[in-house]
Amino acid sequence: MRIGYRYMLKEVATTLSQDNITFGELSRRLNLGTKELKDLLESMEHEGDIESTCMSSPPATTSCAGCGMGHACSGSNLGIGKTYRLTEKGRKVCCE
């Protein structure tokens, strides 16, 4: 596991669980640039520790298909309707 990865995963999870915050606010709270945060979230999602959904998608759905906000957050863009949450694997990493 990369040095600091678990720490950042815990920080992201803690921050996201406290509030429904914007991407910019999360970037500010974690003291990361927006590109750094985008890369970090994509890496965490690739590792299976977090998952992204659209706010109006069912919880088990990771696709924006059918979402009214799909045009705003499709692909790897961090858009208005995209939300992140810890997966079961991510919870285990945080508790190690």
C-alpha cells in the first residue's frame, strides 16, 4: 500500500461523512489542488475503496445512465451530481 494512502482514504471518508460538500470544498479541506484530488479519487475508485454514483442513481449503481445529471458528471469528470462513498473494502482498509 502506498505511503499515506490509508491516511488520505480515512480523511476523505471522514470529510465526506460529515457533510454533503462540493468538490471544491473537499479540495480545500484536504489542502489539495483540484487536479490532485481528482487523481486521488480516481485512484481510490480504481482500487475499489470508494465508489461514485450520481445523486439520483440507486445506491448500487455506479453508472450515470438514466440520471438527469448524467450530462454533468459523465465519464471521469467531477460534476454537479457525482457523489462518493466508501465501499466495504475501503471500510476494511480504514480499520486496519
